[in-house]
Amino acid sequence: MSTTIEKTGPDEMKPLDIKKVFAKRARKRAFNSGIRYFLLTVVGIFMLYPLLWLFGASFKSNTEIFTSIGFIPKHFDFSTYIRAWQPTPEYSFTRFFINTFLIVIPRVIGAIISCTLTAYGFARFKFKGKGVLFALLMGTLFLPNVVVYIPQFLLFQQLGWLDTYNPLTIPQCLAFDTFFVFMLIQFIRGIPVELEQAAYIDGCNSVQALWYVIVPVLMPAIICVGLFQFMWSMNDFFGPLLYISSVDKYPIALALRMVMDASSEIKWNEVIAMNLFSLAPSLILFFAAQKYFVEGVTAGSLKG
């Protein structure tokens, strides 16, 4: 038995079937959702196709790479990855990966610790010259990196740090990336001060309050900092190019360029395979920490 609604008054309408109205609205919502998901799927395919093509091209020959737009090779050549892992008789990608992580891991740890401490100081403490220092911090945030390359190079040259990893790692231990400091300051300001005050009443000092109260709440943002620093460090080409001159200290980014320059005929399938090797750590880490990354990106907007 259908339920009807009648409108009384001078302009009377015909009885309406409530179930039909809701069914029509449900069909309309389903249609709109289908259109949205279809468009998202198409856009996703366009975005993922270059990666799929790279993966397929790593199994192709040079001729097939430049003559076929499809990503599925006619013949799979798995030996490409074996040759790509040992690009030269003297060096393999094992050495280059070790060199890369000797740069990336200290940079990530140093950035997390130094940026968290600096942000905590600016967000919670009052001290003389705080406004001036914060203005200088923001000034360095908007300063183009190319402006400081020459002064930094001269400084590190005087310190005897050229052809070492020190110019690439030690600045990160001194809150070098002001973007991370600024981001963490905004997150810490969104944490209620009452939590720290309760910790002080229980006998904690400032460092203990930071470690036991602030850091657990700040963890999504800290993971965000670590992910960004990891991906930026893995993809850094100009920094190692500027300071590293020995081949046995090359990270992956310089190794890829070295292999391309050392050969008269570039074997693009091997170059693509090496690029996929270099992408793998960032992709694995991102998908492993995707939940925390999304929380860290959206937490600031949700707190307002």
C-alpha cells in the first residue's frame, strides 16, 4: 500500500507516491556517482599509463621502444634487469643504493629531530627576539635555493667537506628545511596547551612534555615530514652533482646519468629498468605509510 501526500489549497496537486520519489532520487544519485567514478577511472588510467609504459618498456628492445606505443612487449627480455643492476664492471646498483641511503637516512632523521625541536620552540616558548627570528625563518622559506648555492659551496669548501656527504646531511640536522618547521609550527599550535600543563603538574620538564605528550599527537605530521624528505632526497640530483666527485660515492641519481654518458649507444631499456629501481623505495614507503600521510596532510585543515 503506497503512502501519498496531498496538497490542499487553491492549487491542488495530484497525489505523489513517496516510494517512487525516493527511488527516482536514488537512481539519480547512483547515476551521478557512476559518472564521477567513470571520470576518476579515466583520469587514473591516464595518470598511471606512463608508469605502466615504463614497466613494459623495460622488457623491450631499443627498436621496439621507439616503434610501439603499447606497454605490453612482444617478447619479454628479463635479462635487462640483470644487466641494469651491473651497469659497469666496477660498480653495481648495490653500491649506489648503499650510497643513496647513506645520504637519505641521516637527512630524514636529522630533519625530523631538528625541525620538531625548532617548531616546538617557536610554537610554545616566549623569548627575546622571537618575532625577528620567525621573520628571518619565513624569509628563508621564500628565498630561492639557487641564491644560496654559491655561498654554501664556498663555506663547505673552506670546511673541507667537498666530496663527502656532510654538505648533504649536516644542514638537515640544523632545521635547514624551513618549510617543515613552518608546517610543524602550525600543527603544534593546534594541540591544546592544557595537555602540556597537565604533564608539567605531573612533574615533566619541557623535553619530557615534548616526547610524551606532543610527539604522539604530532606523529602524522612527523611521518609527513619523513616521507617528503625521503622522496626529495631520493630524487635529489643537483646536490650530489655539486658536492660529490668520486664515482664510488655516487647516489642513484648520479649513477643513472653516469651510465647514460659512459655509453656511445644508450640502452634505453636498461636506463628505464634502473629508473624503476630508483622509484621502488619511494613507492614502497609511500604506500606503507599512506594512512599516516593522509592524516598528516588533512589534520591541519580539519583543525582549522
